[in-house]
Amino acid sequence: MKQVEFWFVVGSQFLYGPEVLETVEERAKEMAAELSKVLPYPLVYKVTAKTNTEITDVVKEANYRDECAGIITWCHTFSPSKMWINGLAALQKPYCHLATQYNKEIPNDEIDMDFMNLNQAAHGDREHGFIAARLRMPRKVIAGYWQDEKVHKRLADWMKAAVGVAVSKGMKVMRFGDNMREVAVTEGDKVEVQRKLGWQVNTWAVGDLVKEMNKVTEAEIDALVAEYEARYDIATDNTAAIRYQAKEEIAMKKMLDREGCRAFTNTFQDLYGMEQLPGLASQHLMAQGYGYGGEGDWKVSAMTAILKAMGEGGNGASGFMEDYTYHLVEGQEYSLGAHMLEVCPSLAADKPRIETHHLGIGMNEKDPARLVFEGKAGRGIVVSLIDMGGRLRLIVQDIEAVKPIMPMPNLPVARVMWRALPDLTTGVECWITAGGAHHTVLSYDVTAEMMRDWARMMDIEFVHIGADTTPEKLEEELLVKDLVWKLK
């Protein structure tokens, strides 16, 4: 995603004369350059738009330029909004309206009618905002002074959500085998998901992976094992298990890259021809930004890749997660999240360890190697995308992760312990009421607001469970949303 950029489109009109327009352009270029220094992606000044044709042309260009991940608009002066209709109606990229002004303060001694004519953002942004509301366009409105850190943070978060849209539109998911048998929540309408989110979800046989594994050389395995040794602590003498995981990872990565896939799934019920379920292999692939879903869960697999891309540096601290068990001691209510093998090391508090242990589920012939660690403490979210039949619902819950309150020395998996907001039991009730899955993406980098922006850009339902949520309020909210989304 290093080539991604955002376009700055500034609104004005010919009424004010060439000198004013020159000043608007100079200031817009300055603002784009200065903002590019503090935002995660470049902001490129494109045009001071004064006509219907200029606006429509820049929108057409934005739609078909892959490097453009979205547009940010601002009206320095008054920009009659009827001339924005054709362009905005055709826009297919994320859209943010920055309601700001060039000067921070009103200059008491200098202000006159010339100043007023030039600095009409308070006037122009309201006109511009009306037409987007009239067109019922999904958009983000960010108001504040363009040099303030709060504005920078909100713009940065919106940009990351827009990058998530770009990743989603090009998402390909490789499924090794099918879903775990009889599981409901991992199912879904792949045709509708491709229409709505852009995902291409297809299946490759496990036999195809085994063939690719048989082509992996010892030299390739040696190189990857050396990388494991540099990144992780080796806490096992079973080097054969580690080398087998390296063989699996190399083969999967070749297939993923050859097909242009950013995410993959597998299931312990389909390991024909393989000695071990990929554990360390899947974890190290996730550390490189690939998405993963267990038991054939292709929705959480794609969402993992998307949240990773939305995170810090384009590959943030997000990973596949599953709710396993609760600690229900009064005053110490926590959820323990883990998976039998596949939790991303980006969630680790300390350097992960490579261990080998028996896995009493699936068709493993030998003990799989995996990374074992404790998750970081801190605020985060868990995210679940579910198919409600006719529409998609994105559920986001705020959490507070803690250092696990006990060492659990006999639990040979990576684990994260957290308190769901507003509290564990209320949070569980709300999650279940909304239909949240047992598989989620846990993220320390991505916020609920960023996911709200992403859902708005993708035009899907959004449900947020946070500190102020109650089961009663949530039931009312879900009832209203059910009616609204059936009408859409």
C-alpha cells in the first residue's frame, strides 16, 4: 500500500477574480504539502474546482486511478453546490469533507470585506455539505483547524479506513478445502459479498497444496528456519516439526502470491496428505500481513487482512481470534481468547516461543509446531462480519485487554485475556443478541470509529458495543436497523 495517495479537491468559483483564485490555489497546495508531512499517506492537491466540468473530470480520474484511495474536499470560498452534483453522483471512491479554514484566528485589525470574500469556508463548507446530504452520499465530515493534532488524527484514521476499502475491493481469499462441517456462522453468500465488498472467494484442494509442498527445497526451508530463529525463541528440540511448518508456509505463500490472494483458510477436518495442521506457518504468514480464518471461515480471514492493512504502517497489530472460555469470578470477569494454533504474533506482549505439542483435534499425524505467547495489555476492539441473509452486518465491540491474571503453564497456545465493554456479562449478552460470531479479528490499532467509517464506505450495517451500551438499547437499535436495511 506504499503507493496509495489521497486527492485534495478545493472548491471555489470565478466570482472573486483571478487574484483570489491564485491565493486559494497557493494555500491549497501549501495545506496539502504540510498535511502530507503528518498523515500516513500523501495528500495530493489536484484542482481548485470552479465548474461542473472540472469537478466531474477529477472524479472520473479518481475513479480509475488505482493509486487514488479517496478524495478530501474543502471549500476555501463559496462554491455553488449544484456544480458538484454530476461529479459527486459519479464518485466511486471514499469521500471526506474537511470543514476547515486557512487562518486560525479572526484578525481584528485586518479584517475587511476583501478578507471576508477570500475566507468564506464557514459559508462555502455549508453549501458543499448540503449537496452531499441531498444526494445521500456516504461521507466523513471532519471539522476543525487543519493544523491541529486532533484533526490530523481523525484524517489519518479516515485514510486508514479508506485504505481498508481499497484492500477490500481487491481481496482474494484462498480456501484450502471447505468449511468445518455443520458450522453456521462461517457460511455466507459469496456472490453478494463480491458484489458488495469486492472479495473473490474460491477453493483450492489440499492436494494442490501438498503438491506445492513437495517442490519445496531444503535450501528454502533452511532460509526460513533461520528467519524463525531470528524472530522467535526456540523452545523445542523437535526441529523436524519446525522444518515441516516451514515447508507448509513456503508452499502456501507461493500459492497465495501466484494467485494474488491476501487471505486464506483451512480446516482441521481436511488435512489429506499433510502431517500437521499449519500452526507456525499460518502465524508467520499473518505476521507478514496475510489474513487467516480457521475452520474455513473466509469472512474473518478477509477481515483480518483488511484490519492489518488499516493498522499502523499498513500491517498493524490485528489478528484472527476466537473466544474460548470465561473467568467469571466476581470483580475479575474476563474472556480468554485463543485458538488451537493460529494467533498472530503481532498481538504478542513479548517475544513468542516456538513450541511443539500434541493437538488432539483433526487428523494430525505428528505434533504441530506453533508460537506460544501472551497478548498485550491495552485498549482494542473485536470485529465480526456476519451474513444476516440479504445484508451484511459488521459488529464491533470495545475491549480492554489485560496481562493474563494467571500463567496457565499447561495451555500450549497463544492467548489474549480481555474485558469486554461495558462489562463482560453485559458485553456477552449484547454480542450474542447482535449475532456476533465466535471468530473475530482482535485489533489494538484499529478503532471502532475507523470501522464505522469503513462500514459506511462499503454501505453495510454497523453495530457498535461500547461503554454505554445496554441490552435494552441494543435491542431497540437492532429492531430499527432491521427495518431500515430491509427497505434499502
